[in-house]
Amino acid sequence: MLTQWLRCTWLCSVLGCCAFVGLSPILARADSATEPPLALATNDARLRWGPCPAIFPTGCEIAVLHGDPAKPNADAFLKVPANYTIPPHWHTSAERMVLIAGELRVEYAGHRPDALTPGMYAYGPPKAPHKASCSAAGPCVLFIAFESPVDAHAATGGAE
């Protein structure tokens, strides 16, 4: 009788642990569900536009849309005026991008340039030197999702 009770207790403990471990991802998602949804346009008054890192010439602006740029998974808008050149640089993070406005020519070192138009998606591998230029057609606004904390380093060689 005692042996059956011990087996039952052990089995219940194991099943309880499995159930908790199985529910852990659901519980984690429940915590993030308390975060409010968000929808922003490039001209939304809630955006706080500021200067890009010092390696970019004056005129480049960035607005954090979601997340903390010092932590993984931050989203931002990058805005530059018409006829603006983004100098060769690289990021520790991969970049997932969608051009919102303008016409942007992007060139990664060792690869052919791509001409982005509104609605186009682009992926930039981590640490890949690249440069870009916004055409005379009007200002360019680029949505960027960073996987790692946001940084920008001047590139030497490659994308120049």
C-alpha cells in the first residue's frame, strides 16, 4: 500500500512539473500580453525624432518605435532628406528593413546595389559594411528592426 502511494505521489509530481514546464511559454506570453498594442505613422506626434549617431552627417534622424535600443529587438524609423548619402558603416546586429517613403539605393560590400522603393523589404546581415543614398525624389524613411542592441560603426574599405 505504501509503495503504491509513493508511486502515485512520484507520478503526480512528475506530471505536475511537466505541466508547469509546458505552460511556461504560455505564462511568459501572458506577461507580454499586458503590453499595449502600438500603431505609429512617420508623422505621429508621439514620435521623438533625434539625431543619428555621430558617424552620419547632419540631417539624419532616428525615432525609436518600440523597445530599448540598448537591448535586443528594438524597432526604429530612420529618416534622411532627399539627396542624402549614408556613409559606409556596419552594425553588430542584423537589420530587417522596409522602406516607407522615398527611393533608397543600398549597397553591401561585395554585392550589387539594390534600389528600394516604398514597401520593399531588405535584410542586412550582422557586421556587413554597407552604404546608402536617398534619391532626389524626396526624403527617405526606413523602418529598421534590430535583433541586437543598436549600434553603428564607420566602415573602412568594402562598402566605400
